[in-house]
Amino acid sequence: MGKDLIYKYTPLFLMCIAIIFQYNLFVTPQVLEQTHREILSEVAQVYITKSEFGNMKEQIGDINQKLDKIYDTLINERSSDGFNRN
């Protein structure tokens, strides 16, 4: 019964192995590392780091403060020149 069972399921077993190799269902560590590096390089091109984001946030805050000062200066000059018609 043992040999008959083996002979009966051998084609199925070989077919499963062929499908595994044909569709690359299992990945080698080298291919996995290469894919990992590709993903990291794509992410580095698209996204910024947390420190860069913090720096940009500080710069935007500085720009907002400077714009507020400019706005206040313009309002004060307009009020002092008599152009304010409220």
C-alpha cells in the first residue's frame, strides 16, 4: 500500500514543486535584501525625514511671524497716513 500511495501522488507532488519554482513562491535572502533596498531608495526619494520636517515647520513658523510683522507695519502706516476709512 505504501508504494502504491507514493506512485499515486507523485505527479501531484511534482506539479506542486513545478508551480513553486515557476511562480517564485519562495524568495531567497539575496532577492529579499535587494527588494528591501529598492523600497528604501524609493521611500527616500518621495518622503522626508522627521528632522527635515521639523526644520521645515520651524521655517514656516518664522515666515508666518515675518508676514505678521509686515502686515502690522502696513496697517500702522496706513492708519498713520490717514488712508484708513473705517
